[in-house]
Amino acid sequence: MAKEEPRALDRAPILVVDDDGDIRMALEMLLSYEGYEVWTAKDGAEALARLDAEDAQGRRPACVLSDMKMPGMDGLEFLEALGERAEAPPVVMISGHGDVKTAVEAVRRGAVNFLEKPLDDNHVLVTLRAAIRERRLALQNTALKKQLGSRWELIGESEVMQRLKKQVEQVAGAEASVLITGENGTGKEVVARNLHLLGPRASEPFVTVNCAAIPEELIESELFGHEKGSFTGANERRTGHFEAADGGTLFLDEIGDMPLEAQAKVLRALENHEVTRVGASETVPVNIRVLAATNADLAEAVEAKTFRMDLFYRLNVVPLVIPPLRERREDIPLLARHFLEASAGRQGRAPLGLSAEAEERLMSADWAGNVRQLRNLLEGASVFAEGAELSLEDVDQVQGAHPELSGRRAPSSGAEDPFAADTFEEFKEESETLFFRRKLEENGGNVKRTAENLGMQRSHLYKKLDRYRIRD
Ligand SMILES: Nc1ncnc2c1ncn2[C@@H]1O[C@H](COP(=O)(O)OP(=O)(O)OP(=O)(O)O)[C@@H](O)[C@H]1O
Ligand SMILES: [Mg+2]
């Protein structure tokens, strides 16, 4: 079956099915005058044959206008036969005098609308346009859902991943807080998105707060908002992330890095289901589901008194643990193919295959940066690969086994040599990108550790990584 594109509907033909030659001709004239291409058929059987023949050419109608009473296969039978096909076009029924009851029955069985004879030109056009518009919206909706689905698809068939996926499905429908734990790049955000998208709040906002990326003195205002003039620099009144997530899900990422003082306020907000903006006297009710993620051992942080025990219990109602990639190596080929396909899609070409040697190399690597590191490597490698398959050499090149290539960058980042820059600004950006990318790699993708080793503020490093799109 040909795939329908939402936009192509405007140019798609209309199929008119009626045993009355005069009506066929009248409709054909009216519709072609309006710029539609028109196909005609004198009964259901002929209409189905025509649809088959056109479908083989990749052509489908935007809408079908069908008479109710026809010799042989009548309107209802035609509707039923059509309904058995994948992605059937919308059908508007045409009923004769005294036939309205059957027309209503047809609508009950899936026709989108009906028209009464004698046909009024204007009414025909209005009904047709509405049917096509509705169809377009439905198709757009499906396309959107599909996109969302693949963006956050949780890949992995290893036993642990199967168990995790089942847990995610079970927990998604509940309101309980979930604490997602796993090393850097294991897929904590992917899991959080899945919990949101599979749950009853899917169409409501999903708000991510990276607790590590906010400077300590600003965290309260970021989370809860502030009133105008409540502190130096607060020139405007501002809504916080808690309020922005109202009705939906609040994802507290890197929760282990939240300062103690802010922890107390978050706990209060969660327990009372309300927030107080900085500088405000009254409270604002919020209805949110909370998900939190960390790559630290929060229980240990509780012992060390850097994390509040009461908040830990409040967040850890359902613990989900994502094992590191090296503990589920069977998932590597599946993930690798997924990322090769995604890269190919972005570059608008066929996906690269994976040679047996390359696959073996990927399966035996350590993956300190977990799935993110695997993804970055494959994205980089698919740019260099010259054959139809990713070879061992392609993988090694990007992995830095060849020092002359180790400074090369992934596709999204543009030029390769900072000295080739035309302006100082460009040079600075190129070099910073190379520098931070390398340092992050050296620290297994761990931002906190990278910041410590560089003697930089974590929030500052996050800004750089975001700016140069180094992480995601
Ligand atoms: N199971 C998976 N299936 C598909 N893609 C995945 C999976 N796990 C991770 N990824 C991809 O790997 C990258 C890192 O995932 P994600 O951001 O969810 O990790 P994280 O655990 O939140 O990392 P960090 O601790 O660094 O924030 C993303 O591009 C994500 O799409
Ligand atoms: Mg994350």
C-alpha cells in the first residue's frame, strides 16, 4: 500500500461512485471545475478495482463520494469492503429520497458524513473539504506520534532491559514518584520520557530541570519562580519549573547535585502540592508527577548527609535501576543498528551495514560513557565510512586508535581544524568544542567529574556543552 503524506492530500483525486450516469457527470464537472482530479465508477466492485489499480501506482484518493443504492454491491457493502483495507480513505455517502435512515447507519459504520439528493453544489464542496481537512489532521497526528515514538524508543532486548521495559509500562500509569539511577549515558532521560509518554499525563507538559546545571544561588527561583524585584536582577516576574509542569511531569535530573537548602524546599513543595515564588507571600497549587534521576548513589549521599533522607524516601517510591551497557552487551548490536539507521535518516541515505568485525569490536569495548558514547561513536564513524558497511577501521578511526584522526569531530560540529577558522570568534568556538569534547570523553561522559578535573563550575561547563551541542 502506498504511504499517504498529509500534505499530498490536497492534490489527491476524489473517487465518485454512482450507478446514475448523470450524477457521475454532474459531480465530475463540479469537482474538476474546483481543481480536483476525479475518478468515477458505476458500482462498488468497479470502484474497488479502480482503487487497486491506482494503489499499484502509488496513488490514492483523498476522499470517496459513494451512492447508497447501487446494483450489485451497494453503498453499505462497499463501505465495509473498503473498511477492511489499510488506511482506507474517508467516505461520504450520497443518499436518495427517503434513504436517510440507511445513510445514518452508514455513518455509524464508519462513513464520515452523508449528502442528500438532490445534491447542492455548495453543500457537496463544503462537506468534501471538511472530510479532507479532518483526514489531514488525523494523518498529521499519526505522523507526530510516530516521530515521538522513535525519538524516545527504549531499545534493548537483554533480560534486564526487558524487565526494565515491563517495569516502565507498569509504573507509567501510577502517580508514584520514580527515582531512576544509572551511570552517565545509560538512558535515564529516555526512561523518564517513556514514563511520561506512556502515562495519563502524556499530552501535558514534560519539564526537565537539570539540578547540576543551575548555580546554587539561582536554584530556588528557577524551581519556584520569583516576583518582580524580589532580588537584584529579578526585573520581571518569572514562573518556575514546578508551575510550568502543572498537570504534567517534572523531571528532576541529576537530583544528587541539588544543594541541601533547595532540597528542603522541594520536599515541602512535593508534600503540600504547592509552591511559593521567591518574594511572594501566597502559595500557588501545583499538580505534578515527579521523576528524578541521578548517577550518584543517593543512599550513600544520605549516609554522608549531603542528601536529605526524607526527600530520598519521597522520591524513591519506585526505584528503577538502569544497568551500564557493559553489563548488557547483547543489546549493543541492536543499539548500533538503531543509531546507524538514525544517522542515515538524518543524512538522507541508506543505513550502513555493520561488519562482523566491527560488531565484535563494539561488543567487547568497555563503554564508560554507555549508550551515549556508543551513539556518538557510530554517528562519527558513519561519516567516515566509505563502504556500504561499517568496517573495523571505521570504528577504530573514530575511537582514536589513529592519532592523526583523533581530533576529528562528529558531523554536526562543522570544520575540523580550528586554525582554518576565518575569525577569532570562530577559532575560539572550534577550539573550545574540541577541548570540551575531548575532556568529556576522557572522563567517560561524566560532567561532574570533568568539571572537577578542569577546575570549572559545573553549571558553567553545562552551558558550554549545551552551547556547542556536545552532549545531546
Ligand atoms: N535504551 C536506549 N535505547 C535507545 N537510545 C538510548 C537508550 N539508552 C540511551 N539512549 C540514547 O543515548 C543517549 C543518552 O541517553 P540519556 O540522555 O537518556 O542518558 P542519561 O542516563 O540521562 O545520561 P546522563 O547521566 O549523562 O544525563 C541519548 O541520545 C539516548 O537517546
Ligand atoms: Mg540525563
